[in-house]
Amino acid sequence: MKTAYPVVLIHDNDGYLVKIPDFDFMTQGEDIPDAIDMARDAISLMGVQYQDEKKELPQPSQLYDIPHSENEIVTLVDVDFQAYRKMLENRSVRKNCTIPAWLNTIAEKNNI
């Protein structure tokens, strides 16, 4: 299930700093799209870690409750903790099995 957390984008000489108030965390990106991607990744990783440690996930704050200055951008970043967990666990696993010789012959002929 997706949820959306507020973030604050702060422009600096190296790109954008990103405050993630609900997780009391910061990240950065080269430009706005990169900063949003980095925020999504950071929130997702923190959320999965919270779940693994049996901590309660923070409820997303309301945009209007986020303190910021005039030159800072406050926006929402959507995250899907289940999808992120699946992506993290999507790794190859080697399994050995025994098949009949005739099936192996056919597979090799077909470059399988």
C-alpha cells in the first residue's frame, strides 16, 4: 500500500538537500527529480528497517504543518514499503536439480 510523506527541498550549490521530517533524516540529490528519488529511497529503506525492528512507522505529517522558509519547496513523496521490500529481496538463488538425460539433450539442442 502506498503512502506519501512530506519532504522539504532546499537548494544549495551542490543541488538539493532533502529534509524528511517524519523520519528525522536528510538526503540529497543533484536536481529536483534526483532529490525526490533519493527521498523515496531513503524513506523506503528507513520504513523497511522500522518494520524489521518492529517499530511503528511514523504517520505522515500534513504539508501545512511542515516548517519551511520561502525559498524551500515542500512536497510529498509516495512510497510503497511492500514493493520496496520485494525489490530488496529480488535476488537470484542457485538451485541444483536432476533431470532426465533426454530432457537435457533437448534443452542443450535448443540452447536452454
